[in-house]
Amino acid sequence: MANPNSFGSKSTLSVGGTDYTVYRIDTVAGHERLPFSLKVLLENLLRTEDGANVTKEQIESLGSWVADSEPSTEIQFTPARVVMQDFTGVPCIVDLATMREAVAELGGDPKRINPLAPAELVIDHSVIADLFGSPDALERNVEIEYERNGERYQFLRWGQTAFDDFKVVPPGTGIVHQVNIENLAKVTYSRTFGGELTAYPDTVVGTDSHTTMVNGLGVLGWGVGGIEAEAAMLGQPVSMLIPRVVGFKLTGEIPAGVTATDVVLTITDMLRKHGVVGKFVEFYGTGVASVPLANRATIGNMSPEFGSTAAIFPVDDVTLDYLRFTGRPDETVALVEAYSKEQGLWHDPSVEPTYSEYLELDLSTVVPSIAGPKRPQDRIELTAAKSQFEVDLQNYAAAPAKDTVDEAVEGSFPASDPGAITPDTENEVVEAARPATTRISKPVDVTVDGETFELDHGHVAIAAITSCTNTSNPSVMLAAGLLARNAVAKGLESKPWVKTTMAPGSKVVTDYYEKAGLWGDLESLGFYLVGYGCTTCIGNSGPLKEEISASVNDNDLAVTAVLSGNRNFEGRINPDVKMNYLASPPLVIAYALAGTMDFDFAQQPLGKGKDGEDVFLADIWPSADEVQATIDGSIDTEMFTQQYAAVFDGDERWKSLPTPDGDVFEWDAQSTYVRKPPYFEGMTMDPAPVTDITGARVLAKLGDSVTTDHISPAGSIKADSPAGQYLTEHGVDRKDFNSYGSRRGNHEVMIRGTFANIRLKNLLLDGVEGGYTRDFTTEAGDQAFIYDASQHYQEQGIPLVVLGGKEYGSGSSRDWAAKGTNLLGVKAVITESFERIHRSNLIGMGVVPLQFPAGETWETLGLDGTEEISITGLEQLNEGVTPKTLTVVATPTAHSPEGKQTVEFDAVVRIDTPGEADYYRNGGILQYVLRSLV
């Protein structure tokens, strides 16, 4: 459909002798007061206006945006491109391959299924740190990676040849978000449409929530489910409400001794407390110019951790300098500057846009911090890390004897005033009264490689420099290298029980470490290169040494991990590790030297130096001047141009992989990695009518902050789990199980791993952790694996629901958290609140998201999960009406306690836009797209 150009915005911009078609923002009334991010959306609507999906009224609504109003106006955003990593990207390509077959079965041309927007996939999630602490760790880990993932890699190579506009960055290159900012991102895109070379803002959606890292470069983008990404690749716009925009003013400069990691943990803490879920965050003010691009990217990266959709910096001279520095062509930089200034997208610190809400941070007030033991927003000032660890350990290790607690309480409160004792005051008394000798401790002797040492609660089992958040930032990476140099010079060593790993986000990091002469010092402390990928941050930490793992499990020790990542959720990092902490790269090394979280860097020495004197962290911490001098002397543009010159080519292993051909993929019936999913089986051109949900049972009753890490299959596959049993039945040896992430292209494995996290607490059961539920198809409602119970329910035609609490589905934008929910037979999820991406993904898989009435929970309503659930009112969708509420009736069953009453309430329907209603009516977004294309 042609662009009606209702505002006369189409114009021409000449840069360096080349003419570009542009769509001028200043033709829309009200544009000048819009935040940077909404100006980008405004241009997007002007350029894609078609009178149907994108209308004149939508554009006017955005121009007249009311900052303090709640989001209510739907717009259709068309991203310039899609970026993926291999865990979430493989299912996308599997689905596209399956859609080609489905199109053929419906009488269409399979080649119609083809990316219409450029798509790039970076293989970065498959390398596991199996080997560490040795010079050949990288080579061996890559060999193992290819052995494990050959089938997947062959499939992706087929996709690269079968689909147009789809490129793959091979393994061993870097982390998707670092490769994105260092090479793939354009800031201003140019592409030919209808014979016209058009310039427009680079925008992106990605299948990983940390796609927001590119926000630091002035590129608007965020993570979406793989389901939405597939639709975007196929030309479908992303349906969204015009968001609230939070203005975050930066002033001052970072003080000495403080890192970009400390800044981002402080911002995460502030924004979580403020509440920014579903909003854009935009940084502005005089302090912006003093924030290096790498620090901006670090802040943007953590957007999912504080819950915002995006966290963007505007374009300015810092942006241009970074583009030049990373080897972008001169004509690209010239276009970015000219286009940004012409469109009013250039940052002017003297102009303050209108924002919905305002926050401010004086960077000079930031102090060194870590975050943990289970959420990125749980910031702890480093000076309080030891005392906070002692408090947190109570939740992970055996508590002191009851009489110790009783004595402390009885000695502090008079018997005549029992009302003085509350849970809070009791905890305060217990902590205050607890003498040092009663601190929880459980030392165990362990012998590894002939060396015997004590292992105890809090000991650091993993110290990992990993993850896109920090490995893209030379200031913290070189600070880590310099700290290592200073530690080695003093004669310090990492503790023998610490698994030390180094996984940079791109090969440029290796280059500048070599030029600075720091590799030897890092390796002296055990930080050998283990791979270029996400590793520890996504659960690919690899196993601990057998003797340490056995001691941890046999003695139920609460050991810890310290990583320079962005995620530290329970059960994510390593199955043997209960407590996980985020820290800057230099602090990761410091904790490897300390060997325990039960440590005060200000008061306790890291060890004795060669001269016999105590060495403290302050003695080896590099100065800001030293770090900057090392950056200036060891990083240059040639490193970027050389490493990215052949970024899509790969090494000999990649090039020599046998590559299938043909427009339609030939599925291997024996494959345990890539299988044809069942989403389109029996599909017809006309969708079946929506029906109400009757006679449903509760599959899981969950509490607050259940993340997609609890829901989506991730990490290692246990032998006795349903997924492990499936692989064993299909002839796969235990050593070859690989991870859930690597097997995302096999729905049979993934459905068995949904809701199977070892730390999941399904409150249908008392005190049980893991992927279990009560199976109400049995007379007694016996305990069973969630997958097994689901199969029994589906065999009997019984629909399922999930009950949840606050922030349900926060975490990574994982399509399998929704796909698995759907394939388990769940028809509705009822919670107190949803995370944005997961709510959208549930609709995309045909599962209706509902919320309890304001102020109510499953607990206050008296739901215990034994009831039979009916949900009525959904059938209104067949008439084109999206109901605001549905009636939920929970009726007692034979499994319910005696005397239990029927509960009825009105649940809020979280189908937020007409587009989402269309997806739900069609049974999901893929079915909607497929029908549209045919």
C-alpha cells in the first residue's frame, strides 16, 4: 500500500553528494517538545503510513502526546531490522522453515516466507566453560561446542542460504550485543524502497532482552519474544501503546575508584524502586556528554533489569567518535551527523524535552557496589557486602539452633508485652544478639589435585568475567587486567576452590589485552580465555571440579558465584551454586583472590605480599589515570576493522560444515536438536471461534517474582528429569545432553523443561522445589512432574491454568516461556501483574493473560489450587469486542479441603491492543501472519 504522505513530510537530504529520501519530523505539530525516543517513533510512523496499519490519526496522537497520561493509544512500530542470538534465534528459523511447509500445504508459495526486514543472528550462547584455567581451554571448548551443536549449526547454515536478508555471525566471534554496537548497528540506516534511497533511524527488535544495549548508541530497540521477532522479519509491525517516557538527568562525573558497573547497579536500584516497567527511560542533561559510549552501552544493557522497555541516550559527538573509533566508514558517520541534526535528533543539553516522570543522579555520588544474591536490583554497597552476606546466608544455609533464637528474643522483650515481638523486631534482635561464634559455618575439607583446603558457606566457587554488559567496556576490562597485574606483582594468587573464567564479548578485547601486555597476569590468576560468548551469565558456566561439586552437594553448602554479568537469578548460574552476585570485572578478580563473600575489603587483607606484609584491595586497585592511559595506548581503530572485516565468514570448522540446500528444509527424524514443531498441524485458512474455558485445573500456583528463568527451560538437563529421560530414550548419552538452550529447536525437549527450574516453588506442594505439581487426574492428587501431569490432563481433554503473583514473567524475553506454557495445555495465566514481554508472548501463543482484581491475590480470594476453574466472557472476541474483564468461577472438587466454598471474581483481561486481539483470535501470532501471507 502506498504511503499517503498526509503531512507532506517526504523530502530530500543531500550528504556527500548522495541524495536520500527522508520523512521530516518537523511537519508534525508538537514534534519539538517530544523526547528523543518518541521522535524516532514519529519518523517511523511518517515513513510507514499506509492509511490502514499506520494512520494519520496515529501520527497526530503521537505529535500531541500528553506526557503525564497513561498509555492508551496503539501504534504500529516497524523496526529497521531484527537481531537474534542462537538460543532464541534457532526456534525462529525452525518456525520459518515450518511456515514454508504450511504455506505449501495451504496452496501458497513457500518462498513467500522470507525475511522482509534484514535479520542477523550471532551464535554466542552455545559455548560452555567446560575447560578452564589452562592455555588450551578456548580451543577445547570450541571443539566441544561444535561436537555438541553440529546439527544446529548445519541448520543455521541452511537458513543463511535459503532465506534472503538473513545473515549469521559464526561461533567464536563475540556476544550479539557487543557485535551489534561494534559493527552491526548503523544509527542512521539507508536502504532502497521503490527505487528511492531512503535514510531513516536505525531501529531494532531482538530475541534477547539485552538488545537494549544498542540504546547507548542512540538506536531505539528492545527485546521481544522470538514469536514477535518472526512476525517483524515477515513484515508485521510491532503493536504497542505510546509509552510514558522517564527523563533521567545525569550530572557530575564518576569519582575515582568507581566503575561503570557501579553506576549501572545504582541506576538499576533507583529505577526499580521508582517503577519503570513498560516505560521508556531517556538520559539527558549536561552530564550526558561526560558519559563515554561504552558506559552508555553498559547502562542501556541493564534496561531489562530495571524493567523499562528501552533506556536510550541521544545522538551526539560521543556517538560519532565511537562510530569512527570502531571503524565505521566516513560516509556512514557523515550521514549520521547530517541526518540527526536535520531531524532534531541531535542532543542539545540546553533543551529539556517534556517527560512523563523525572529522576536525577549526580554521578559523583556513586559508590562501589555489587548486587545479589538472586536479583540484579538487589544492590549492596561494597562496604556493607560482608554484613549483608551474613544476613542473606540465613535463607540459604542451616539456621542456628532454635534455642539460640529463643534465648535472644526472650532476653530482649518482657514476657508482659508479647505484642512487642513482630517478625521485623525479632529479626533485628536475633541479628544484634548473634555473637560471631554463632555465625553459620560448616567447613569441610576437600582435596583437589593433591591440595587440601577448607570449603565453607559463602566460598566463591565461580569467578567469571563474562557477559555483554561489561565485556564491551574497555574501562572495566582493562581495570581488571591492571588489577591482575598489580596482584601478581605483589605475589597474590586466586584461591584454589575458585573456578576462574574469562569470556570476552568480542575478539577486540583479546587484541587490546595482548597489546597492553596483560594476558600473562590474568592467566597467572587463572583467568584464561574460555570462549567468546555469554557463558556464565546464561548458565553456561560449565561444571565445578568433581571433588568440589560433591562436597557442596553432600554437605549442602551455600557456595557463591561472582560474575560481571547482568543476570543472577536463582538456579541460573550453576546447579551447585545457591547465591549469585553481580560485580565489575576488577571486583570479580578481587573476590577470586579473597575466595569468599564473607569478606570486608576495607578491613581484611587479600593475603601476604612477597615482602610478608598484608595486601589490601586498595593497594592493588588501579587509578583512573592508569586505566585511561592504558586505554589510550592499547586500543585502536584497526583492531575493529580487522576483526570485523570478515565477520560472517567464520573459521575452517564453520566453512567445512556440510550445508543442506533447498527452499524447504528436510527434517531429520532422528535429530534430537531440530524437529518440526506442531503449531500448524491441522490449520485451516479460517480460524476456529474463540471459546470460553471450562472445567480447567490448576497446573501451578506460584508466588511473586516468578521469572522466565523459572518458567523457560534453561541451563543443564538433569538425567532424571522428563527431558533427560526423553534424551536417554533417544540414545543420547548423559555427557552429550548439552543444555536446554542448545536444544531450543526441539520442542519435545523444551516442553519437558518448561516450569522445570530446580528452584521453582509450586505452592500446590509443601516445601518442594523443582518442576513438580499435584496431578489431579489421580484420586489422591499425587505429586508428579509438571510435564507428566500435563500429559495426563491433555489425554482427558482437561484445560489448565496457572496462578501467579506480582511481576510474573520478568527476566529474559524468552519465547519458550510462552511456547512451553501453550504446549503444556495451559489456556490462561492469572496473576497480580505481568512483565511486558512475557504477557505479549503468552497472547502470541494463544494463552490469555488475566490479572486478579486490584488489591486481590489468589491467597486473599481463598484459592488453594485444588478447584475446578471456569472462565467466561472470552467468546465476545468472536464479535470483535475485547472484554475488559472475564468472570472466573473456582468450584471446590474432591481434592479440596472439606467445607471449601465456591469463589467468583472478575479478572482483568490483559489483551491490551486490537492487534493482540487479532493474534489471540487466530490462535497465535504465527497463525495470524501465515493466514495474512497466504
